[in-house]
Amino acid sequence: MWDDLHVEGSNGFPRMLQPAYTLMNLRFGFTPVRGNWRAELYCTNLADKNAIIYTNTGNFDLRYTINEPRVIGLRLSYRFGKATVEGE
């Protein structure tokens, strides 16, 4: 993706072709058949890739917006009320 629509760029900077990137996220979850709770283990940006999302020259300087670093977490949730089971 180019950072500017103008071929000559703007604000004294030529337009820049931003490098391609691939991000990988992973999520595993478990919900018991008869239960009100759920557990999920997740990882965002699995390879811890430092990707340039956007190149900004709008403030007369060169700034890079990058993605967030690797995040690993556990999400627990509980649903209050009667548990429902499909088919009942």
C-alpha cells in the first residue's frame, strides 16, 4: 500500500510503498456441555512480527504506526442463570 495518493508525495516527502506483512493469531477455547463457564487461551501476533501498519508524513516528519507486540492471555467467562444444553 502506498502512504499517499499523490505520486510526488506531500509535505516534502516522496510517497512511500509500505512493506507487506502477515500477522498470525491463535485461539483455543473450552466450554463444558453442562456448565455456565468458558475458558479461552489466546495469542495475538504469534510470531511477534513488527509490522508497519501506516507511514505518516502529514506533520512534516516521518512517523510509523506499528502493530501491537505479541500478547498471550487467558479469558475466563461465566454466564449467570440456568445452563442450556442443545436438544433439551
